[in-house]
Amino acid sequence: MTREGVVEAGARHAGTPGGGASLVRPGAGSIGRLTPLGAEQVRISGGFWGERQATNRARTIPHGFDRLQATGTLGNLRLAAGMGGKYAALTDSSGAQFPFLDTDVYKWLEAVGWELGHGADPEMAAMADEAIAIIAGAQRDDGYINSFVQVLGGGAPFKDLEWGHELYCIGHLIQAAIAWQRTLGDGRLLEIAMRAADAVNLALGPRGRDGIDGHPEIEMALVELWRETGERRYLTLATRQIELRGRGLLGEGRFGPAYWQDHMPVREAPTVAGHAVRQLYLDAGAVDVAVATGDRPLLAAVIRRWTDMVATRAYVTGGLGSRHRDEAFGDPYELPPDRAYAETCAAIASVMLSWRLLLATGEARFADQIERTAFNGLLSGLSLDGTHFFYVNPLQRRSSRSATTHGDGARQPWYPCACCPPNLMRFLASWEQYLATADDAGIQVHQYATSGIEATVRGGTVRLAVETEYPWSGRVVVRVLDAPGAEWALSLRVPPGSTASTVAVNDGTATRADRVARLDRSWVAGDTVTLDLALQATVTPSDRRIDATRGCVVLERGPIVYAIETADLSSGTHVEDGEVNPGVTPVPEPRDDLAPAMVGLALPGVVHRPGSPSAEALPLRAIPYYAWANRRADAMRVWIPATTRSARDRDGGPGDPGVPD
Amino acid sequence: MTREGVVEAGARHAGTPGGGASLVRPGAGSIGRLTPLGAEQVRISGGFWGERQATNRARTIPHGFDRLQATGTLGNLRLAAGMGGKYAALTDSSGAQFPFLDTDVYKWLEAVGWELGHGADPEMAAMADEAIAIIAGAQRDDGYINSFVQVLGGGAPFKDLEWGHELYCIGHLIQAAIAWQRTLGDGRLLEIAMRAADAVNLALGPRGRDGIDGHPEIEMALVELWRETGERRYLTLATRQIELRGRGLLGEGRFGPAYWQDHMPVREAPTVAGHAVRQLYLDAGAVDVAVATGDRPLLAAVIRRWTDMVATRAYVTGGLGSRHRDEAFGDPYELPPDRAYAETCAAIASVMLSWRLLLATGEARFADQIERTAFNGLLSGLSLDGTHFFYVNPLQRRSSRSATTHGDGARQPWYPCACCPPNLMRFLASWEQYLATADDAGIQVHQYATSGIEATVRGGTVRLAVETEYPWSGRVVVRVLDAPGAEWALSLRVPPGSTASTVAVNDGTATRADRVARLDRSWVAGDTVTLDLALQATVTPSDRRIDATRGCVVLERGPIVYAIETADLSSGTHVEDGEVNPGVTPVPEPRDDLAPAMVGLALPGVVHRPGSPSAEALPLRAIPYYAWANRRADAMRVWIPATTRSARDRDGGPGDPGVPD
């Protein structure tokens, strides 16, 4: 491809076909409650998320292309395309080669697709053109594409559905293709993706054999492909994948059938189980199928699982997955902060699932969970500079952790299994699509960012400008730039927990805003809504059912979960030393040393020095959890021990007979 | 072999050569402090451990042979011997085949060796003769033996030192051989073992290449082989294995070099690290080498690691290993009760290490840890009926654990990786050897069991009879049956924590006994010592540095750690419901329903019912931790939440805004 080809691709954006360049665009006959607004309808222009998107575009995505080249991941596809080279076999902890590396390229391409929609970037487009040409070259005449199978696996497709990730790879290819088609009207990847999906359909569709992928993902991609193309076979194939699951096709595997959600049919399983990302991608696909086919019992099953998951298996950061061994959900209330797995991809998958449930039901609780996850357990996966990542997102790292602890140290520029970094890229590049929706009544704003919103309401165009310093400040100002003559409702979500939030229209009286502020009005250009979200700093004890954090408190302010880390402690003091009286009120303080406008918390703590009879004062400074490990990688904790009135369990030192462990 | 051959083997016992059929028999020039007493010098005749040994002999060992046959493990060696059959490839969680199954046969044979020393058993001996004949047939002319390499691996030895476990297997073969030689004077296995060790020496000895096994074990076996045969090359090879470790020969592996203790030289590593069983076997071998070669710095390094391990990484049960993923030690104070790995083999290995350190130093703390481990985290691996096992020994299992939690459910009759069951067999069959030692001054009794003890002291024979209902009763009566004329010291360990223990000689006044009661006297036959160990039931808060059990208490009485389990709760009540006031005193109560003479604890607890404003009384009954999961396998917990005076962290129910997780 030439530079001209690139510019042309960028130019295509102006001619985007109707329908909206959105995630989860509803298809005909859908039962969904809300309509998403696409990337051309919502545009983030500044503030917290503007900075994160700008960093993603300027630094993270170019860094990703560099890594795809340096690690050989792109080279593997090049090799499959007959362009020469040597296969870069990255391996898992058992020494087995990763068969799913192609997806890193696809997720990166999806991110580029959304980003080019934000504005042309010839350099980035050139990188993408190179990757697309390689993918086109790698695809076989029969539509099949998988560099691992083609180069190392002998070429016979769909022989290892349990571990081969072939459908998973094609799912990500489809999602990239849809981003390019919707945003840019560029159908190069879509043609490749359709042919690949047809290869799957031939082997495993209604006329093929019964088979499902060990790693769900293709289900939601296939529904989206149906939405995009109108070709019903893709929806049928997605439905078939959902319905065949839970019938033992995958066998026991390494970790039992629940690991890949094959222990019970998708519409019957009462709780989430097994590998967190697999469960969440599966349930996202199940919602898509349910909404597309009007299958309310299937939708209800997913909502039951989500409700139980958030109540019993989710970290305060929104992180999901309590176990390292099988990257899995734990038992209810099994939420160790130190050994949390809380994979970045699981946080992203959780947002994807919650978003689908929000569209399907309109219920604010799904947007609440998106917010908690996005600001905490998801963003923690990305360094402030945009080029270092966490795969695992624990809520605690000890000062005394030894050099012998492997694999959960500092942020890394990439991972041998690099699923998370490009997943972050595509998430951030499309974040504006999670902010607002429309329905017959009007517009709903679910997440707050400085942005422009445009939608068709009551037959006319609504244009809004949102300005906010959220999450650092609670004030959100929505200005109406254009509105049709008719009355319509502007609905603003009020995050839970704050009882002092208010909303005012123009110069009117501020009234209490609770959960959702719905303002029905014949809006006119120039109207202004001022939403003041109360952002009290809170100190909240852990739920008594969670053994691993019993007797501890968490600091929060607005949607932000806080943590203390070594860099903010005086020399000789460790994060393990501090205790906090649950009755104190933390004081917000600027943390421009970490990022512009960032708000930290200062609060009094106490420390019990070994051998000292009484506690000493220990001032503590907490920073947003997502921002930890951006200075020297050292100790951190989210849950801080609460001071107790009883001295009984406190002053035993090492060797004390009262200290059995 | 014929039945006659078996009887002959049993008969050989009478003619055991001098030196004692003991574990860790000291060699010439050793620097050890205490001399072990062998199986022919200490004999358990009843009480708690008498019952456990009888069950091992009558049920567990025969069950083991049945399982070795049924799983194909013995058949694999038969196949290597050219006797036909099909290889039974058991696999690990990544689908890789286990290469170390031969050790199950060797450990079982070691158990039989010690047991035949306790008394002839033609049926058991016939099983062993069959296994020994198969092993003899499987050994190659060059001395090498490993059914996996010979049958599946192409026959080239020592090609996969990282994961092949070949030296590990030969180490267990050597240990079995020594049991048979020392106990029965039966050298059949010893000849095989020496030839196998010579094959290792040829490949990896001083004239071979530099190479160490990914799984330490052979080091201590080689030292013992030197002690038994006097052949110095085995000690040299053991020393070489210790010295080559920590120099990167094994590479990064799946989990980093600390996983197999190859991150730092053995004499430098400051703390235990990585896979717990590997570390503990390695350090046991390092002590053996240090004692045999007079290498005090090496001994000091192991003691440093042991001391730190017991202070920061050991469970109250003595269990070791905090992580499932790599079966590894955690960071300091990382001791989750629910996700404890605490492998049965690690508990056994810990006893083996502590025993060597006790012999080397004479310090009671090592015997303390042996006792804590043996009565709790080790015995928990074996069902009361002797035929079901735990591989993993958590300190908590939740009521609400779902059917989707894989692999840590009920006790199993065997495991695909069956390292633990035959390890328990050999441990119990040789437990009498851990009870007492001798030195120039006299006899030291470290563990209490109804038993006979015989040793040579001051040139004469001492014979003692010990009677006790320990651990259920604290009274231990030691009668002198024979004694030389000279004065010598009887030393009795007093477990830590009890300040009210007393000791009395004959009709003398009872005096306070603290840590070690040393009684110097010209003992005569008929003298009686009465040791009264105080066994107060205690309620002890968790060390405040352990995050995972903060705010909880543990119940103990004497050496026994207690647990509550579902079977003792009224219907509708769960082990998660109970809280305990740290000020209560539990009341001992008989638990003959579980085992004769067993003592449980009864204590008042409270429960907070959802929606109820105040706590209700909840009587709790605790049983010895090791005896859990012998009724229906359900929930259990060792650490019980303590009641707190603050109502703040207590009455939030589900959905309460104060409950973030």
C-alpha cells in the first residue's frame, strides 16, 4: 500500500454510511432498550478521558505496532502469507506455544480503525495498511486464516477446538473489520473477515459438525457481523455456538469443564464460573444473541449471573478473577487483594458485557459498574505514560515481597501473552461510544467526559456540549447547542452513594439528583444543565463476608478507588505499617506531581512500631489506584487495616506465643 | 518370589547389622549434635500414634499397592522390564505426561521396608517382592532406570534435567533401598540403587557434565547412601548437586529460576523460595551435606531460611506453600487460609528438614515444628480410615463454594499425581524414628507416644517404657526398665506455650517444666518420671501482619489446631456465620463419634442473621483440624472471625452502599 492509499482510507470517513459507527449497533427485530451512539455522534474533546485518548493515540498505539513487529507477532502472519521469516513461538508457563498471537494484530487494528475515525493520521494509517496487506496475503483461498495452524500446525483447521483459539482469533478479526467498515467505510478487512467466518460456518455451522471454541469471543463478533452485513448465517452461527456450549463438547480439559463454561448450558448456569475473560466474552455474546433473537430467557440468565458476580465476586476496583492458577473466578467472597488476578482483559470484557446489558435494559446499575471498572481496575492496566502495562491487577503488593516472586512485578512494555495491551488500545480508542445512548424519549448520558454529543431525537437533531473536570470535580455542565422543537428527555446518571448531588436547569433551583436525573423539556439552544455530583471522600469498611479484607477499610472519592504506595511514605515506613481509624475524613489534595488535575487524599493514620507500647501518628497520602506503580514499583495496598479498640490483637511481636503463624 | 522368600525377608530382621535402622544415620566425621535412634530402638506400641501406624499397616499400605496396580504405575515399570503392557500416561494440568510416577512405587516400597521391620507380614512382603522383581527387571545394564524415559522418552537419559525428574526418581529408589537394607538386611534394592546412582555419577559426577535436577531429592538420598555404604563418591555427588545449584543451569523455566531454587546459590539464598517441596527437600539434603562434610556456613544458611520460613511463611498447621499456581511459598505473611496450597508432601518434607536440623543442633524449636506439623498439616492429608487423601490442605473451605471449583473437593482415594499418599505411608511407617535421640549425656525424648525406647548410654543399655494418651491428655509417664550404673540425663521436651507443665521423679515433688526438662540421675530400673504437660484450650488472635486472617482467632489445645465444620452445625447455619469472642475459654469434650479418645472443643459463638439487629448465640463445636472432611465433605474453617466492639463493620447487608465489594 502507498501513502496515497492511506490518505484515501482516512478520507473515506467523510462518507461513512448511515447507521452509526458504534459498538453493538442494534439489528432489525432487536429487543434492546437503548440505542448506542456511534463514534461520529459522540466525540471526547478534553478532560480526563481526552488526555487518556490522546495518550493512546500518540503513544500507546504506535508503541503497539513497534511491539508487534519486534516480538515477531506480525512476522508470523507475514510468514503465513509466504513473505518469509521465522515463526516467533512465544510460550505459556507450561512451555506450550501460544496459538492466538494473531489477535494482538487484530485488536491493534481495531484500535487504529476507531482512532482513524477520530482524525486522519497518515503514519498510523501506513502501519495499518501494512498489517492489512499481510493479513490479506495470509488468508487462504478457502477463507481460513491462522498463522499458528498454517505455519506450525500442519494447516488442518479446527482440529484443536479446546486450546487452538481459532474461532477466538477470527472473532477479533471480525471486530477489527467492523471498526474499519463503520468508521472509515473501508471494507478491506470486512471482506477477509466474512470469508473467514464463512470458513467457520462451513466446518461448524448448521451443516457442519458440532463444535465450539475453548475460548468464547466469536459469538459477539458474529452477531455484529450480522448487524453489519445483514447476512443471517452469521447470527445463526453465533446462536449455535451459544446453544452448543455446556454440553460437554470440550471435555474436562486441564481445569475441569467450568473453566471454559462447558459445565452447564449458557441459559442454565446460575453463576459465573471458570476463566473470567472466557465467561465475560461468552456472556457478552449471549446478550447479543438474546437481543437479536428476542430470547428473553437467555438475557435473564446472563443478568442473573452478572448480578451475582457483582455482589459476590467483584473487587472494589471492578476487577474480576480471584485465582492465578486458572485465571478464574473464585468462590463467593473469595477476593484476596494480594493474589487477585483481575486481568486487564477481564475488566475490559466486563465493560463490554455491562454495556450490552445497559443497552438491553436501560438500568443504571450496569453503567455504575462500567464506571467503577473503567476508572479503577481497567485503567490500572496502563501506565500514565501509555507504554507500560499490567496484565494482572492486584489490590495489594507487599513491601517485603522477595525477588523470588515471579511475574507480578513492575509494569511491562509488553507480555509474551500480550492480550491486554492491544485490548486497552481498542477500548480507549472507542471509549466515547460508552458515554451516551438515545431512545424514543431522548438522550441518556451515562458517563461524564468533556465531549460533544449528537443524536436524532423526535425527528430532529440534538447537539450537546458537555464540560467537566470529572472525576476530580463533580460539576458537569451540559449545554444544548441544537434541539428540535418537541419536548424530549435529557437523562443524566447520578452515581450511587452520593446523596448530596444536585441538578439545575439554567438559572433554576438546584434539586436533589438521585440515580437518574431525568429532565423532560422542550429544550432550546442555549439551555444549560448543571449537574453537581457530590464527591465526598469516604472510608468504608470491608464487607464482613470477605475474609481476605476483614478489618480493613477502602478509601474512595467519587468513582475513584484510592491506594497507598511506598513512594508516598517516609523512609523506613512501609505500607504494611499504617492503620486508619474508620471515623476519619480524608482531605482531598492536588497530586499534580503524578498527573495534571489529579486529586489525592490525605488522612491521619497510625503505626505500631515493634517494641513500642503505643501507636504513633502516621500521616498517609493516598493516590488513585489506577495510577499506582508509575513511580518506582514497590509496595501498595487498597485495603488498609482499621484501628480497633481492643489491644488484644495488636501488640504481639515476633516470637510472642500468642502469634501462632 | 515365593512365599518362602518373603518369610525369609521378614526373618532377616533379627540379623540386622549394627548401626541402627534409622533415618539420617550419622556418618564418620559428622558435626551433628544428636544421634538418631533407629526403628529397632524405638517402637510405638499404642496410643494415638499406635493407632495411626496400625491403620497405615493394615489399610493404607495395602490400598497403595492396589492403586499402584490399578493406575498402571507399577505396570509402567513392568513395561520397562519387557514384561509387556501399555504405558499408563497420567498427565498434569497442562496435558504433559508425568515423568515421575516410578517414585510412587519407590515410596511405597520404602514404607513396606520400615513396616516389615515392625513385624513380618507375608502378604505385604509378597506385594513388595513383586515390585522389587519388576524394578530389577526394568533396570538397564548401564544401571539407568526410569520407566518414562525408557518406554516413552526414547531411552536417552538426563536429556531433560529441568522437568524429567530422573534424579528425583533415583533418589526415592535409594531411600527405599536403605530402608530395606537397614531394617531387614535385604540388599536387593540397594544393589539396584547403587547401580542407578553410579549411572548418575557417570553422567553428572565430577567427570561428567554440570547438571542438576529440576526437583531436588537425590541429595539427601546420596548422603544416606554414602552413610550406608561408605562409598565417598555418593557424598561427593551430593555435594556437587548442592554446589551447582543457583548458577542458572536450569534456566528460567515456567515460573522463573526461584521456582526450582536455581536463582541463588544454596549457601547464599536468604529465604525459602519457589516450589515448597523442592525447597524443603533441597535444604534437607543441604543439611545432610553440611553435617557430613563439616560445612558450618552451609548449615547456617539453611537454619536462617528455616527460621524465616517458620516466622513468616508457615501456617498455624505447619503447612507450607501459599500459592496454587506454582505450588510455591508466598511473600512473607502471605498466608491465605482458603487458597493455601500446603501440600501434604511439603508438610512431610518440612518434618524431614526439621528433623535434620534437630539432629544437627539439638535445639527444641525444630522438634516443636515437627510436632505442630505432624499433628496438623501433615495428618490432615490422610483420612481417619486410612484410604483417602488430601493433596492440598487448605485451612478454610466455604459453604457457598460452587460446583465449579475444580480439584479441591473431597478426599480422594488416589491422585493422578500421587506423590502424597505413598509419602504419608513411608512417613507413618517410620514415625517412631522421630521420637527420641541420644548423645553422650543421655537420651532426649522429643515427641510423646506410647512406646519403648532402647539406647546405649554410658556404655550400658537403657530401656524406657513411655505411656501416654497424648495429645488428648497431657500426662506422660516414663518408666526406666534398664539402666547402666552411671549417671546420665533424661531430657524431655516441653512444648512451648504452656507455662503450667510439671515433671516429677518417682514420688518427688512436681516442679515446673519449661522447654526441656533435663533430669540428671543415676537411674535405676523401676524409676518413674511423670511429665504433666498443660493442655489449656486457647483462643489466639491472628498475627496482625497476616492480612488474610486479620480479625480472626484460632483454637488450639496442646499441639492440636482445631477447626469448625458443617457437620457440627445445626441445619441452616454455615461455618461463615460464627464469630467468637476472643475472651472465651473453650471446653474440652469427648469426640468418640469421630475417633476413640479424641477431644473436641465446645465454645459459645454468635451469629449475625441477615436483617436481624443483634447477634444471636451460636454454640460451636470444634474438632481437630486433621480430622476434618471425614464426614460429608463440606465447609470448614480454622480461623474464626473475632467479635468486635464496633458495630460499624458489621450490619451492612447485600446492596448496602457501605459494602463496596
